[in-house]
Amino acid sequence: MTTLAMLASVAFASSHREAPAISLDPAADLTDFYMFKSPEDPSKVVLIMNVNPLEDPGGGPNFHRFDDNVLYEINIDNEGDALPDITYQFHFKTTFALPDTFLYNVGAVTTSANVNIQQTYSVTMVKDGVVSTILTNGVVPPSNPGVLSVPAGAYNPETSSPGSLTTGAIASQSGRRFFAGPRQEGFYVDLEHTFDLLNLASAEAPKNSLLGKNVHAMAIEVPITDLTLDGALASTSAQNNVIAAWATTSRRAATLRRSDGTSAARGNWVQISRLGNPLVNEVVLPISMKDTFNSAQPINDGQFLQPVQHLLLAPLMNAILGTNCPDVFDAGLDDAAGFDGRDDIVLAFLTGFPGINQWPGFALGGDIPGEQSGKVYAPFEALRMDLLTDTGWPNGRNVADDVVDTALSAECGLLIDGTVIPDGVDATGLHYLDSFPFLGDPWFGDDHPNGGHDL
């Protein structure tokens, strides 16, 4: 394994346990966020947010699940003013169908009567801060306890075809599709060697530490016209071509705990986790800012400019590798406005790249075309995508994108010229679906890579 590949693994771990506070709250801890045009229908966009990092498939009897007391949201800005224009909200409700047993299930999970812990959900669309409509009510498919609990074909974690539990849980409404439930972890990185005192020079080959882990995913597939500024297809207007999106989770301001073991949530919703691009809070921001970023609104992202402009990793790469990662990268941003360091990282995370995923006519602080309310463009962290191209991260993000390789290239100022630095870890052993919701079926609790029997 080369030293360059070793450092790539050091740098990036998506958003798995990335900040001190949220690492204690896995049901609200965002791991990955995806946005891409649907390969089944290019007139639609798929958005996926995942929670529950490093989920052990065999973690019964109380398997991981969504939290009824968490507000899960996907936010879309289609103007460029760092404010959400459209938000999709997921709310969950949990019931215990068999309160007199400690078991998760008492038979095959293909029959709901055999499953003790059951969850349902609703998806609400909010436009410009006003609740628009409840789009759907859905059922969360069960966890995957093991091969005795899940008959053949109910889940298919080793293929690109979904099992019957997955297809049966897809909700549809007016040309839109929705899914919420356990999925195979689709991200890949060598975590184990990285955090053993950077023990990456061992004789072992790089390994995907997340192979065999599950997550809980919320996925939507909606028409492009739901997301664009004027409700038209992207090609009808240049201003319609770009959207920016990010996922958030929130909890009520206070939790009342009772002596009988029950609790109640009270007060306003308070944001506790946030994710757009897959690496900002992991490697760009110092630990003193991580919890702040998770609670911050994009409109206030100016407070994080200094670490974005002066990356912590670049001098480390230069010292260890003898590379020439730049301290300054002048892309023509206004230095008088404080952009006096790595302009390329500002483009990657805060504004988008001109001609790739930046709004046409974009100028920091400039008026947004066609707006009569005095709105101006703002730099803010989000996952951006040109709806006409969707070339993969950082122009959107597909479920199988190797973001670690791309991210390391960005850190060393190579992203603009297309250079890719590999970390030695790929998607070998993972299985992505060819159809919605695209992330693979969850691994079996008693038979999965890196935890049960190797498949």
C-alpha cells in the first residue's frame, strides 16, 4: 500500500460519527446523503439520507430503527440564497405488536403478525416554509435478523435485485416513490487501520471496514419539476439547471424523563445533525467547530470560512508525502471579501464550480436573476447538482461514487484538472440495486461479511 493511499484513508470517512455530540445519538446521526437523476427515469431525481452509522446487522433483540422523536428532513435550495425552498420531512411512529415477548420476531418476518417492533412513517412536503401536503404514508420493512427469520427472496443482499420485503415497502403517489428502512451500507473506506494510530503501513491490503454493516435509509424519487425554481424542466431555463440540497435531523428542545421509564419531548425542533457534501465536517472543520456546524443553518456558513480556506490536511500531506498541495489556490474570488486562501475548496463546498454545478450568473452577493425580493447569492455548504449533467460527486452524488478518491484529490488542489488519487479501497463485495431505492438489501444478522460468515 503506498503512502499516498494510506493518507487517503486517513482523510475521509464520510459522516460516520463525525462530531462529538451526534456520535452519542446514532438514530439522528447522518452518515451519507445522495442526490442523482434516476437511472430508471431521467425526468426524476433521487435523494437519499442515511442514519445509524456502523449498524451491526445482528444487533438484536432491539435492532436499530428510526426514532419517533427525530425530525428527518431533506432540504432543497433552487435559488442560491442558502435558504430551503422545498423540504421533505419524514416522521416515524413505532408500535409494539407483541408486548409480552422480548423477541423481535416470533416467526418469518414476511408476516407482520410475527414482527414485534413495527414502524410506519409519513412524508410531508414544505414549500417556502409552509406545509404543502402529506405526500405519503408508508410502512418500514423489518430488520434482517437472519436466514431462519427471512425466507429466500425476501431480502437479497448479494444481488442487484431487491427482495420482496423491499419492493413491498415502496410507497407511490402521483409519480413519486418513497422508501424508508434498513439498507446495506454502500460507503467504503478503511476505518480500522486509520484509527489504530494510522496503522496503514501493515502488510495487509486495504480493506473496506464498512463491508457487512447496515444503515437506515430514507429515499425519495420525485419529478425534476418538483424541485426547480419555476416548476419546469431544467432545460427550459438556465436558472433551473442547478439545485443544492442537504439533509438534517432535529430533536425537540427538551426531553422529560419520568420515573417509570417513559419520556416525552417538548419545545421547538432543534437541529442536531447536518450533511451535504460527504467530508466537510470530518476533515475540513476542527473538532471545536463540529457540533456548531451540525446545528448551523447554511445562511450562516460564513463562520466556517477560515478552515475551508486554510485546510488542515494539506500541510500534513506535504510534510508526510513531500507533495505540493497548495496553501493558496487563486480562482478569482474576491480577496477583499476574505477569500484569501484555497479558492478551489470554496468552489467545491460553498459556491459550486462555474460551468459544472454553479448557478448561471452567480456572483457572491449579487442579485439572483428574476428575483424581485432583493435576494442575493450566498456561499454555503451543500451538495450541488446540475440537473442536465449529473456526473457524480461533486456534481450530485451517486450511491456507488468513490468519494474518498475524489475528496483526496480536492484536498490537494487536483479536483479541477480531473486527477484522481486512489486509496486502495473499492466497492468489492457491495451490491447496489438496479432499481429504486438503489441501496442494496440489508445484510442478514447471522450471515454477513466481516461479522458473521464470509459470503
